[in-house]
Amino acid sequence: MDLSDLDTERPVLIAGPTASGKSALALRIAQAGGGVIVNADALQVFANWRILTARPSQTDEAAVAHHLYGHVPGTQVYSAGGWLREVAPFLTGSRAIIVGGTGLNFAALTQGLADIPAIPPEVRAEGDAHPLPHLLAQLDPRTRNRIDTANRARVQRAWEVLRATGRPLTDWQEDTGPPLLPLSDAQPLLVEADRDWLAQRIARRFDQMIALGALEEARANLPTWDPSAPSAKAIGARELIAHLKGEVTLDAARDAATVATRQYAKRQRTWFRARMKDWHRIDAHTLM
């Protein structure tokens, strides 16, 4: 697909694994054909990790309007439902270029999202305290068959829904209303990258993050660090905090963070392949 062929009126969706060049592509499309860039990444919403979550630079934000970046306190739970409510106003007016690596947000936007009540904090705390096998054992068979049972966040979410509402997650999902933005009304682009090329990019990018001040960012988070906080899921946060506490060397923290990022990218690529068959593929190599 030639990017110049994109309709300047219809929203553009850009998904892809971490470090694949999605943000640069969004900026390029906005500068060429107009529009505003809207974040669809579940971690780039948090205010306390700008560098480590690879949010767009201040220069990029000055060049084109960017929305839903860094606007959520790091201690606040932020769900796909919350994101869906916030993204809705951007679907009218200037063309929205919605970019991120969180597949669940795109699924909620283009397929609809079950209107599940908010989970009480005490139920979430109870879920945090249970090991994964315990949570899995309490799920109904249909829900177990639909989720990634190796993904603790997904399993715990399903358990919390059942515990808080008395209804399995699958029942809620089957009551899903119409999507805010059907895929046919958008221009969906999926950036794809092979494993080895992406691994090299991930390693280089983490080094760049350190050079840009990621360690200082971690030091600023150290006094209030809570490993259970939603923003603590930022990849590299735990590793850099461990280094600042004297538990590991910086080299060891770097290596561990790089491995964790590669593992995250693998999960993303698996999800995209399974769930985004109707998206237009773009080879990340061609964007460099």
C-alpha cells in the first residue's frame, strides 16, 4: 500500500509490536495528509514513565497534535473501557490517527466492548494475592478456552469479573454492543517485523532510553515505587528500580529489560496474527 493512497477523511489505525516504528509512521501520515495522533497504548497513558514507555518526543508533539499520552497518574487503574470512552470524541472532526501496541484497545474500538461494571479494589487485591493456578481453576471452561491462560493479567481479569459480578467473562462479552468504529469505516494498518530485526531494534532502543534519561526517570519514581501499581508494568521499570536499590548491576538490568521486551513483542505478534487478519500489512523494514 502506498501511504499517499490513504483517505484523508477516514480514521487510520496503526498497530504493531513494540519498537517497530509505529509512532514514526503515525507522524509521517499526519504530516503528509493531516489529522491528530491518538494513543492506543495501555502504558503510554501513564504520566510517570515518559522515556521508558517510548512516548513521542516533545518535538513530535509540537509538530502534530497528540492526545491521550501521559495523562493518567501512575497509581490509577486504566482499562480498555476507560480508553474507549476517552477516544470517542476524537472520532469526529479532524482525522484520527490511532496508534499503539495494545491489541485489546483496537478490538474494543472496532468490535465493541462488554459493559462490565468496575471491579472493586478489594476484589482486585484478592486476585493479586492468589497464584495463577488458583485463579485458573475457578474460571468456567468457556472462559478458559477463550483467553491466553499463560497471561496472568488476562486470567486475573476474568477471575475478577466472575468474582465481582457472579457472571463469567464470556457472558458479558456475548452482551457486547456495536463498536464505536467498525473496521470497515477505518484504514487499519498492521506493522510487521521479523523476530531478529526487532530484537536488534529493541536492544538499541533501550540503550537510547538510558542515554535519554530513563535511569533518572526511574530514580524520580523510586520514592513512591509500588510494584503493584498499574504503571509498574512499564517494561524496564522493575529492572531499573532493582538496579537503583543495589540489587543488580546496570548491565544486568539492561539485559533483563531487553529480554522482557522481546518476550512482550512476541506476545504482541502472536495476538496480532490471530486477531488482525483483516488489517493491511506493512513491512517495518520499509519504514526505516
